[in-house]
Amino acid sequence: MEFSTALQLTISGLTMGSIYALVAMGLYIAHLTTHRVNFGQGDYMMVAGFLVLGLGRLGLHAILSVLVSICMLGLMGYFLERVAIRPLDRFKRISVGAYGWILTTAGLALIAQNSVELVWGKSAQYSPPLFSSKRDQMVTIFGARFLLEELIVIIVAMTVVACFLWLIKKSRWGKAIQVVAFNPETAELLGINTKSVKIFAFVVASVLAGVAGVLIGPIVTLQPHMGLVFTIKALIVATVGGFSNPVGILIGGFLFGICEAYSNYFDSQFGDLYPLLIALGMVALRPSGIFSERSDDVR
Amino acid sequence: MFARDALSGTRAPWLVYLAGFLACLLLPYAGFSGFVVHQLQTFCYTAIAVIGLNLLLGFSGQMSLGHAGFFAIGAYGSAITSLKLNWPIYLSIPFGTALSFFAGALVGVFALRTRGLYLAMTTLAFGFIVDIAAQRWVDLTGGTMGLMLIPQVGGSSMSSASFNYLALCLVCLLLVQMAADFISETASGRSLRALRESEIFAASVGLNVPIWRAATFAFGSACAGLAGSLFAHQSGFIGSDAFTVRLSVAMLIAAVIGGLGTRSGPLLGTAILLVIVETIAGQEKFGLIIYGLILLFVLLIFPEGAAGAIGRLSSKFASGAKSIVYNVTKLGLPFNQFNGLQLEVKGLVKKYHGVTAVDSVSFKVKAGSIHGLIGPNGAGKSTVINVIAGVYRHDGGSVILGDHDLGFKGTAQRASLGLARTFQNLQLIQAITVAENVMLGFKPRWSLARTFFDWISLKGCERADFEDALSVLQFLGIADTAKKLPGEISFGHRKLVELARAIAQQPVVLLLDEPIAGLNTAEAKKIAEVVRQLKSLGVTILLVEHNMEFVMSLCDEVSVLHYGRLIATGTPAEIQANAEVIAAYLGSKGSTDD
């Protein structure tokens, strides 16, 4: 393999990896706060991609349609928490038990898929590029040619992840989230409104999915049923990274993306299965993730 | 909660199954149209898969989002062996089922280390991988174009062939339903519920948690595999489009809509699912929206499902449901001799992330004596108990029961050696009655075959265990709570139930972790009396407790921990006079700690 091919594969891998990391960050913040995640996270991403596409076709300016789409995703996050997550607290002891949220969020995901299908049709669609002037605008670095769009996607995704990390670690909301994650009752006693913190977590999660959707539109084809794959991969990335460590999730996302790029290059038939199998093997060997410490439940 | 327990039934199960079997043989003569027969076949194999899913999710609480994968493995296993290797159907279907069983066991091994969200993710990914493989491994599976001319069950004509196949499907369904009923109505059903609510608890009554979880997973997968095999031979064609995640979701919908954790739920749910599928057949455009809305509707508004709703209605109309009243015939405990052993802790060390919680602690609990373990908060008492019980692995030293070093044996193994415990934070199984909680402690009385025979002939396979549980409860003075759920009785009684469960394990050593914390004086006196009686029956008891009066009046010997170190061991009188102990509790002059 030539050096330039390797470099190109690596950049493509990093691009997809940063998308996985964005989607997985959403899973991370929701899981941290409520121990639940949106099993339709990938579908939310898909919805954002289609919204940008649709609004653009209506003649809205690109920046405006991106902003509107991301705000819509925020609203969808709010809706998700109110409809599919919070009401389940009422029946903790029934047999669906602790995992009812998997089914309710999956239910919303199905509704989202079908709605998109009704509006934009079943076939795959291309979104116009956001940053470059035409679809395949290339830049040449060290003799290797890259899609400009991909490079900018990586940079934007990294910026968003950095903002997210600041939000989690430094801001007041982030601290509130840490407290709710530690113990909701303690949080209530400290005067933190746990309900709004949980809503906030799901809104941020959906916004992250929205950003991912906006970015991914121009680099892959959009298709109403694409979401599940991204949900699965993001879940795997989050698990491999260790669900409690955002930096680990970021690294996990990059590793997964690169692994996938190379394995697709060498085996076009089953290429996308190998990273999944490797990751599952890793989960089996180290269920708490490679970058997280195992904590004992000391009572 | 809605499951019928094996005690209250009045009809012999075998009659029901025999009637079902006769119906299976007669149904082909009912003169149904080809369409109805096809639907009935579909109902049978779908129900088989849903029964497995219900056992997995409803009883053992393990989520599988990849059941379509096991279904596909069964289908391809049976289709390919019969098509390409010319195996007869009666061989290929069991083969497909077995293949899924092993796939399930394999995923179950993953499942051992993962819980909840992770398990859901693992199974989702598994289903996805199988789906992709089925699509792209065209040489083997035919991909979306599928495999055609898969051998089918023969018959003298087209319609008699499909009737024969219906009979086969029905018999399979009957057998699976019977197996699931047997599992859920006997001790194994209790164990699964215990496993779902608290694994630490399940292990502490001697259940080998990993094996149970993997076995449930394998059983659930085998059901899906059998269903898939039957599907493959139904119309002689399978294509990879049939095995997407949508199938997994449909099966989950059937399980949830019918009522998770109930016997009739899977059958009802499958029937409802098929009606829905038929109704929306013309509305393919809105199919997913309808599925999604059903999921939300059922989970948010009707979480007990159809079986739960029916159960509630029927109990409203037939409030005087027959239940056999049991009298306590045996006075005292079902076992009158405990062979208490000596428990020795030697140089025990336990560290949490470098913090040494227990530092080379050694003491001996003499056979048949009561030994107290005391110390200020954070002294390491609970850690010692948990290490002895096998919940935590120690970092040094050893725990010796009798003359047997326990090494790194797990909780379940220790429990089966006779090491029973109670918990500081009560661990009772909320979904089953008090008596059943106690029954969890008993070891299996008879072989599986004998239990099955008793169950199917309604000899009351549970009766002996129930009576013994009742007499243990009677021994503690709370026999009247036997039929209640743990959530319905007072905190003091719940503590006694925990003790009752530990006694049911017929322990050689009993570990009591703060048995009277949170109790009033009368209740504490009751516990003290029970502990004394147990001692006189020969049980060795290690007791952790903060209440000094309780400890000093009961114990033969007392050990004192302070900051993870043993600072004194001796008779209560010696301990009360020990200057270091007094300093640890009250602080000494010039002491800087606290």
C-alpha cells in the first residue's frame, strides 16, 4: 500500500470516527445523568441530515438551515425525555423493569424513520457540501489528496467535542450533571432541579446527534434507515471507550473509524463486520472499557 | 406477580397438555382454508420464539435486541442442511435449533460480563452482524434472492401436507410452552426472578449466576432457532430480508404486548401481533410508525400487557379464587440439627484502589459459638463479611471453613458449602411472596425428572418446600406473612424474612450483617432470641452489629476492628475492659483522630 493511500484511509477513518464520537458523546451524557440512552440516537442524526437537506431545498440559506435543524433536534431531545424516558419512572417494579426505555426510545426511532421516509422517500440522497464549493473539492497535503469536506468535518467535530468537554467539566450545568449522576437524591437536597438537568442532558445529546447529522450529510448518502448502524457503532465506541470517560470515547471513536476504513479497503465484502467483531471481543474481555477504571461497589 | 404458583392450581397440568395435544392432532380435520392454516403455522413458530424471549426478558431480565439473529441461524441451519446435504426435516430442524442454542450460549458468555445497556448493545450488534452476513454471504445463504425449494413436509396432497406441517408446528409449540411453564412455575422460575432483581442475592443462596444466565440465554435462543427452522420449511423459501432488526422488534412487541413474565403472555401477544401485521399489510407506508406507536402505547399505558389486563379483570370477577390453605403441621424447624463448623480468618487483606480497608486481620469463630465483630463506622466490618461470603476477592490471607481453605471460591460455591448470610441492605425478591423468598434457600429436594413428574401430575411438587418454609417462618413467629409480597410487610418483618431465608439454607456458618439495625426494642429482642436458639441448634454465627448491648449479651467472643486492623479479641467482659477499644470508640485523652 502506498503512503498516500494509507494517509487517505486514515483521514477517512478519522472523519467517520469523529462522527461516531459525536454520536457517542450524546449517549455518554444521557447515560451519565440518567443511566439511560436514546436507542434512536443514530436515527436522530439521520433526521438532522434530512432536515438540512430539506430546508436547503426550500431555499433557506445553508447557515440558517443548519441552525434551524440543530434547534429542531434540541426540541426532539426535550420531547424524547418527556415522552419516552420520564414517564417510565412511574413503574419501576413491573416486569419490563429497568429496560423499558430501550423499547420506548426504539419506538420513537421507528416513528422518526417512517416519518422521514414519508416526507423524503425511501431512496438514498446526497446533501450538498457545507464547506467546499463542490462535492469533490480536493486539497493536496504531503502529496496526498484529501476531500476538503472531510478535513473540515474533523476540525468542526473536534471543536464541538472540545466545547462539550468544557460544558461537562467546567460549566455549572456540567457540575450539576455530575452531581445528578452521583446521586439524584443528594442533588435534590443541594437544590439542583434534577428534572431539568435530565432534560438538559437529553437536549445536549440530541444536539450532538444533530451536529453529527449536519456534518455527515455531505460525506455519505442519506437514507431513512441508516440510523441503526450509527446507533450500534456509537454504542460500541462508547462501550469500548468506557462509558464513563469522554476522552476515552473520543479515542475509541477514532480507533473504530480508522479500523473500519482499513478493513473496508482490504475486504469490500465483509469489511465493515470486522471492526464490530473486534469491538465485541473487547467488550467481552473488558466490559468496563479500555479507558475506564473498574470501580467496586463499596457498601 | 400474575404468574400462577404451582400451589394454587386445582387442575392437573397434564390434562391441559393432553387436551392440547389431541387438539393438535384433530385440528387438521377442522377444514380450515389454506390461508388460515398458513396463519396458524406462522402463529405457532412466532409464539415459540416469543416464549423464549419472554423467559429471557420477562423472567431473567436480560434484554435481547438480536433475536432475529438466532431466528436466522436456526432457519439457515435447517434450510441448508436439508437442501444441500439432503438431511431429512426431522433431523435438520433439531440441527437448526441446536445451532442457535450454541450461538445463544456463546452470546450468553458475552452476556455474563455485560449487563443492561451493554447486553442490549451486544445483542443488537449480534443481530446486525448476522443480518449483514446473511445478506452478503451469497454462496451460502443466497442473500436477498434467498434459498429456494427447501424440502417441506410431505402429504398425500398439497393441503394435507400443509395440515401435517401445522400439526408439527403445534406439537412443537405445545412442547415449548410446557417446558416454559415447567421452568416458570417451579423453583427455577423463582431462581430466575431472584437473578433478575439481585445477582448478589442469587449467588448468596447458592445459585451459580453465570451458568444460570448463560443457560437462560441459550434456551431463549434455541426457541428462536426452532422458530426459524419451522419458518424455513413453511413455504420452502427464505431470503435474508426476513431477518432484519425489524423482526427482533416485532418479537419484542409481541412479548411486551402480551405481558412479560406471564404464562399466557407470549401466546396472546403473538396473536395480537399477527392481527396487527395483517391489519397494516395494506398500510405498508405507515408500518414503522404503527410499530413505534404500539411500543410507546403499551409501555407507557399498559405495561402489564394483555395477560396482565386479563388477570386483573378475572381476579375482579372471581375474587374468591380457590387457594389451598396450609396448616403448619410441623412444629419447629424442618431440620433440627445444624453441623456448625469453625470459621477462621487468617491474615486477611483487602484493598480498594490502594486504600487498605482490611489489614491482616485474623480471628477464629469456634464451631457452634456466636462471635461478634464490632468497630466504629468505616472500620472494615462489612468488608470482612463480604470477603468471607465471597462477594469481594481478598488481596491476601485466607478464609478457612472447618479445615477447608475457601481460596477464591465464589459466593455461590461458598453458599453451597453452608455459608449463609443476611444483608445490611435488605435483599429480598420483591416479585415473589415471602414464603417463596424463604423457599429460595432450600436446596433442590429431588431430581429434575422427579420434580417434572410431580409438577405435571399435580402432586404438589412445591408443597413440601412450602410447608418447610412455613415452619421456618413459624419458628420466627411470622407465618401469617407467608403469602404476602415483601413490599407489603413491615421493615422488622422483612429483616426476619431475610433471617428465615438464611436459616432455610441450613447453614453451617451464618453471617449476620447488622441484623437489628433499624429495629425497635421488641423486634431486636425477638432476633436475639432467635440467634440464641440457632446457636443451641449448633449453628456457628458471625455477627456484625453496632448495638453494644445486643453484641455483649449474645456473643461468646468479640473481635474489634479499627481502621481495618484487629485491635482486640476476647470475651465480652475482656473487651469492655480493654483500654484500646475504649479509646477507639470514645477517643482517648490527647488523641487527635475524630
